[in-house]
Amino acid sequence: MGDRESGSFWDHITGKCVHGPLKGSQLEVFPLLHMNVAQSLALYTKVQIAISKLTFMQQLNVFFMGPILRSKRGFFPPVFKKTMSKEDTRRPRMDSGLGVWNKTRQRYYPLEHLRKQGSALIDEFDGRRLLVYIDPTSNTPVAIYTDATRYIWHKDELNLDTGEIIRGGALYNAQGMTQSVLHPMQMLTRWYGFAFTFPGCELYEG
């Protein structure tokens, strides 16, 4: 991704400038969370929603390419192959999963393993307990730091042994009050993208 102001190019995952006048500079980055409109309105009552006005050709592209991009198989542009070095073959190239990272560690959680474990798991990441689950509202994986050691699904609610409940993407305490949530850096991504960004990253295998 490039910026017109400086003519520099940036890694969209790490926020680091990789080429141009600002090479070596670091942008501030935040966890990338996926949610639908209803969920965002429930969590952030004053949220503003931006809707782009697409040209006719862009609308056609969305109509024909949208289902392909959202599919498990995805779409791999042929020109990408020419820009790639040696691939990490521990997972299929177009495998989908949640990438989690900090300054010292990076780990990839395949969606396949998450679903096999009942759409949730508790793991340890860099000395902290991590809950990774597939949110029923957005149908996308999410990772949060937690003190819980066990969990159980009750319909679309994730009940933790701390007395907390995750519902609609929000965390509630035993009294039903919303709680602040601490997320690690994370991104729903294809395996090839995460593995190229973080060579030799850890792979959760259940």
C-alpha cells in the first residue's frame, strides 16, 4: 500500500514502511476485528457507517468476484506468484485462519482447527492466556486475553468460568455489565499472507 504524500510503500499488516523516502518508519497499528452492521451498532451506539458509491464496473466486479473471494478456496491472482519467494507449505496456500502477533511472537490459528474444537479454544500466547473463538454474529474468529480456564457454549453465548459471558461480540460480567476487552494484534488472513509477513511463525495444530 502506498501513500501519495511521500511516495512510500507500507506493509499493511505490520504498518512498517518497506520502500521509499520513509523506509523504516512505523505507523501505529490496531487489531483488525470483523463485525456486521447490527453488531457494530450494539457495541458502538454512535458509530458512523461509510458506504462507498461504486461505479458500474466496480459493482459488476463485486457481483462476480465477491462469492469467490469469500469462499474457502478464494482467489489467488496469477501475478502474485511471480513476486513470491519460497512458500511455507505447513498449510495450504489459501487456508483461512486468525493470525495473532506481538513484537516477539506470531501464531496462526487455522479455522479448520477452531471448528474441530467446537469453535473455541483457550491457549497461552507469550505468557498470557488467550481465548480464540468464532463469533456466531459475524462468523469470524476473534482473540481476546482472558483469565478464564474453561468455557461452554449456550446457544450463541460463550459462558466463561469467570462468570463472564460473550454475546454479540461484547463481554459482560456476572452482573450483566459490559466489560472492556483487551485484544492482541490480530487479522483474519490467508496462510500465505501471514507466513510471508512473519517467516517461521508458530502454527497452532490443536
